[in-house]
Amino acid sequence: KGYHAMYRFFRERMGCGPLKSFCKVYANHFRFGQVILDRFGAYAGKEYHFVSDEQHVFDEKETHEKGFVMVSSHVGCYEMVGYSLKPKHKRYNALVFGGETETVMENRQRIWSQNNVRMVPVRDDLSHLFLLNTALDDGEIVSMPADRIFGSQKSTECQFFGQTARFPLGAFAMAVQKDVDVISVFAMKEGLRNYRIYLRELHHDKSLSKREQMSQLAQRYAEQLEAIVRRYPTQWFNYFDFWKQ
């Protein structure tokens, strides 16, 4: 299923021919393997070189009294953000999904805590939402993925690669309800040990209704995600039909 989803993406969304699409899918899987190795390389202490694009966006928000939301996606290696962005004035609360061993989770938290990062695992009792809301109330940073719908039916339709796709509202709803700013972040592999961190603020019209603000933020995010995927097409690790969620 993953192969066919990526093949259709390159054929139908990127406009590649059959042979080129096949090669792109191979390159995508190869890059995914590299990213997985990088994740555990950084976890084991291997050094990487990071270049931040528009670092001032993060630095300015990080000095303000109010907290803010950072939205991520399944492109590049988002985990590298935990090693590259080192907030000095606020704690960074990253929502993470389970699936790894308890030992790995504990050691990663120990390493990231040195950079003022706290992992917030998703819980069945939804207690993670309470922690994230409290973090924003305390003027901290909250990081959440915004390209996958996990269980919740709260979503909005966005134009993405020329067609309608559904994006989750969770991160944007939290930002609007708390009246805080939103920044998108992408960590893209550019060499053997090199990553470029893209930081972009999501602007929206605060005179709109709250629901409209959420949808507008989601559309702005979809536009930024599309721009990154077009620049790094083999680093979008989306192994299902995104347009038929």
C-alpha cells in the first residue's frame, strides 16, 4: 500500500512519468532509511550540522511572554528539531506518539531535557491535552503534528496539490482558543550530516470567527507543506492515499 500511494503521488501530483515515478519511490524509501538511521545516530550522540532558515521567527516568539504553537509534519526528520532548536526562555513541549520501547523514550527525554524539551506522549485518557493546554497557559511552546488525522473527526478541507485533502484541526483549534501564534517547522536532510530547519509563521485574520480562523490556519499550513514537499519530494514519508483519508 505504501509503494502504491507514493507511486500515485509522483504520477498524479508531481506529474512524473512511469519510470521516473518508480525511481522516485525507490529514492523516497532509501531516504526514509537514511532518516531513520539519523534519528538513532543523533540519539546515540552523533553530531549533525544544522542551518536554520528564518531563525528569527522562533527567537522572537521565544522571548515573548505568551506561548505559541509549532506544527510539524511527516517530512524530513522532525526529531532533529529537538536537537537543533534550543529555547532559552521557554520549555518546549513536544507531542509524541507511542510505539518505541520505554527505554528509548526515557533516554530520549533525558537527552532532550538538556535542551529544555519535554516529550508529552499521547494517552488514551487524553491527559496529554490537559498538559498541552496548561503549557500554553504558562507561556510555553507546544509542538504538534498537523498532517495526520488520528482518531479525531475534527478536521477541515484544504487545497493541497490541486485537490481537496483533509487536515486535522487539533493544533490550530488549540492556537485559536488560546489566542497564540503558530509557526510551522520542517527539518530537511540536505547532506550526509546536514539538515536545514525551515521556520515559518502562519498568519491569519483574527477578525474571523474562531472556526474560520482554524480553517484559515490549516490552509496556510497546507500551502507551506506543499512548498516544502515540492522542494524535497522524496522526503515526504506519507505511505497512504492522503487525498482519500
